[in-house]
Amino acid sequence: MPVTLTLPPGRAADALAEALRALGPHIALRRAALRARDARPLLMALQAPGRGAYLFHGLRPEDVSDIAATIRAYLAAPNGWIGDARPCGRLRFCLKLRIPAG
């Protein structure tokens, strides 16, 4: 199942976008404006058809392995709803919001 990661445009997100491209062909990378109240840069949205969506903030390029672990947990979880985020590493502390599958 393809997963879409959305990062904001601009130089601040370029290094993370480059690192995420290495995760493989099952990752669709989009660049679009992302905003959330009181969010720390750098924001990233994670979503897939028929699954919940997540918005993370405070990310940095060295989080790519935790992002990969989060994607694995996301795909393994029913409807994308991750019950135990410990395998997600630092990303479990970067979660800004999650939206259930609609």
C-alpha cells in the first residue's frame, strides 16, 4: 500500500525530503503548505487511503529511521491507528495530531 508523506516547501524541509526519498518506491513524497497552531518546524503529514492520518512536528533529517519505523507500524496497524508508538522512536514525541480514517 502506498503511503503519502507531505512536507512543506522550502529549504528547511529539503534535507528531510532527500532522506525520505531513500525509503523506497512505496513512499509518495509531496510538498505542500502545512500549518498547525503552536507547531514546531518541521511538519510532516503521513496518510494512506482508508487509513488514519498523522501530523508530526519538530522533525529533522536524522529522524528518517524513526519515520521508517513509524511507517511500518502504520501499515501494520488496523486502519493505520497505531496503538503502541514505542517502535516509532522519537516520532512518538513529535505527534501533533492524528485523524481517524473516515
